[in-house]
Amino acid sequence: MNTSDTKNKILDTAERLFARQGIGATSLRAIVREAGLNVAAIHYHFGSREALVLEVFNRRLKPINQQRVARLEELEQTRSPAIPLNDLVRAFLEPVFSYFYDQPPQVRGLMARLHTEPDVTRPVLQQYHEILQRFQGAFLNAAPWLNPEQVRYRMSFMIGSMGIMLSGRHPAFCGKNGARLKPEQLFEEVIQYNTAGLSAGAPKK
Amino acid sequence: MNTSDTKNKILDTAERLFARQGIGATSLRAIVREAGLNVAAIHYHFGSREALVLEVFNRRLKPINQQRVARLEELEQTRSPAIPLNDLVRAFLEPVFSYFYDQPPQVRGLMARLHTEPDVTRPVLQQYHEILQRFQGAFLNAAPWLNPEQVRYRMSFMIGSMGIMLSGRHPAFCGKNGARLKPEQLFEEVIQYNTAGLSAGAPKK
DNA sequence: GTCTATAAAAGGATAGAC
DNA sequence: GTCTATCCTTTTATAGAC
């Protein structure tokens, strides 16, 4: 079997189990059992459990954040200096949405965990600190009535609601509630909600 | 030592470690090591690891949700039939805030995890399903331009941003950003953000 | 690159003394 | 109610054959 085939199989399976059972609760053995491999394969390809965890997240985050930057730069060139908040929210969230659109639900749920599992949040997000800084600057430009701390917190709120969207667990009502919005509709809800949140306190024009 | 003393000591320690390391990653042995007890104590008081996990969450959620209901009922009596959205958001979030205000940061971080760790979300939230239903009805009344699904999702977004607030990890920038809002200011930010989000799409008056 | 086999440690749970 | 001692399972990690 090809190197990258096995590697991807491990990453796919780990991702699915992390999303389903939690990261700390998922053993390497559970992963290889479901992947039809053996423990040694993981150590060969990743070196340690911790390195595997980071790779699972980075594999998804890298292309998403590249997309985010590309869209931000496009906005800066075409709509500068006054980029509408709604466009910024879309530039930040749409790459997530389009990337995970055709992924199984469990895989989407992984992203929600990124911001709450303490051993993951720090090492992963440090890699993307610069991107967040750039968005913070853009949001601050677009919402000059806010101070930098407010912008940072509101971005965090946006990230929180994004996690909820991705988790698909719909935590307010994880029971048996029939009708669910279609993914596209749900996404528009998220955009609308967070654009309104970020716009809160704006001076009337 | 008194029964409830030991029980609380276990709950306190477990809570702290769950918040710090994640739930699945925290062993019973780690808990009792830090609490100065032994594994048998946990099984005596809680029966199993799983039961302990549920108790850790329910100990906090029970008083919070009682407060929520009390405040909702007060609003229904004093401001019915048209309860402002802002009051509903406060009725839902303020009990969380006031309850955790004087708790150490790690303990607050636990609530953030409630909505993402899959083995916890379901069993815990099922107990409070009725309360969420009541709030959903109230929000639907206060925002009649939304349909029930929209209300449910927006409540979930609110819960997501609340989790971010509680986590204290400020995931957008977990690096070394100097100034932080005071807790009260942060709370007002959350209220404002989510009131605006829930109000999105409201007809102009 | 992938496997089996195995080492060494840590996990949850229980029995029985006090 | 709390402890020690113990059972059995599972874990991460490594060594060495193929």
C-alpha cells in the first residue's frame, strides 16, 4: 500500500473517531482496529499520538486558512478601504463551510472541538495566529466604532457559533426535533447572525 | 471526613482536571492523586466513572437552570405578551454568568466543553430539554418573524458564543494579547452580540 | 512499509480489612 | 466511609521479522 494511502487512512479514521468519542478518549488501538491496520503503522507515520492529533487538525485547517487569506486579499484589493462587515464574515466562514460541505457529519464535528479541547487549541491555533491578526485588522477597519478588544471578542463569538454549526449536534435541542434547515440555509443563518452581532452598536447612517 | 466533604472534593478536583485536560483524557487516578484520596472513594460515592462525569456537570447546571426558569417566569408575568429579546437573552445567559463569576477560570472552561464532548452533550442536555423548549417558545413569541427552526439554530449560536465566553480561552487569539475586557464588560458584549444576532431580519418598526 | 510480538505502564473496577 | 491490595483490561511504544 502506498505511503500516502495509509497515512490518509489513519488520518481519516482518527478524525472520525475523535469527532465521535472525543480526542482524549480515542486510543490508537481503536483507530487502527477500525482502519484495519496496526499500532506500529501510526508510530511509523506520525511518531507519536500527539503528533497524529496535530496532523488531523492541520490537514483540514491549512487549506481552509489559505482560502481565507485569498478571499481577504481579494476583498482588500477590490473593496478597500471600506469592506462591508458581511463580506468579511463570509470571507472567514465560507471557506470552512465549502470545505466541510461534502464531508460526513462526524468529520465536521471535529472543528467544533478545536476550540474547546485544551491540548489542541493552543498548539494548533498558534500556527494560524497571523491569519487571525490580519482578519482582526480588517474587522477593525470595517467597524471603526469598536476597539480592538471588542473586535477580538466578537470574532471569538463568531468562531463559537461556527463551531456549533459545524458540530451538527445542534446543542440547544439534541433531542428528536424533526425539521432541520438545509446546510445552505443553515449557513446563511450563521452569516446573518454574526454579521448582525458584529454590527451591533454601529452608528446609524 | 464527612460524606459531602469528600464527595465535593472529588467533584471539585474532577471538574478542575476535566477543564484543564479534557474529560476523556482525565483518569480516575489522576483525580484521586490530586484530591489526596484513592480510587475506591470514587466508586463508593459515584459508582462509576461515567456517573461521576454526569454529576460534575449536573451539579453546576441544576442551579443555573433553576435560575433561568425563575427569570423566564418572572418575565412572562411582568412583560407578557411582548418580552423584549434582550431580556430573554439576559434571562438565559445571566444565570450562567453570575454563577461562574467567582469560579476559577478552569472551572468556567468546563461549560464550554459541555456542548462539544459527545458523550456528555446527549445525556446531560436531555435532562434540561424541557427548559430549552420553554425558552424556544418565548424566543419565538418575541421574534415572530422567525420560524421555529431558525429560533432553535439561533439559540444554538448563542450557546456557542456563551461557551467561548466561559472558556476564557478566547480562541481567536490564545496567544499573548495584552488587554482583556473585565468580566462584566465581556458579559455585556455577549449580551449585545447575541441580542443583535437574534434580532437579525426583524421588520423595521 | 507493514506486520507480529512484547515490553512496561496505566486504566477502571472490586474485595475485604479497619 | 475510607483505605490497601489486587484483578483484569487496555494503553503507548518499541524491537525485529518479512
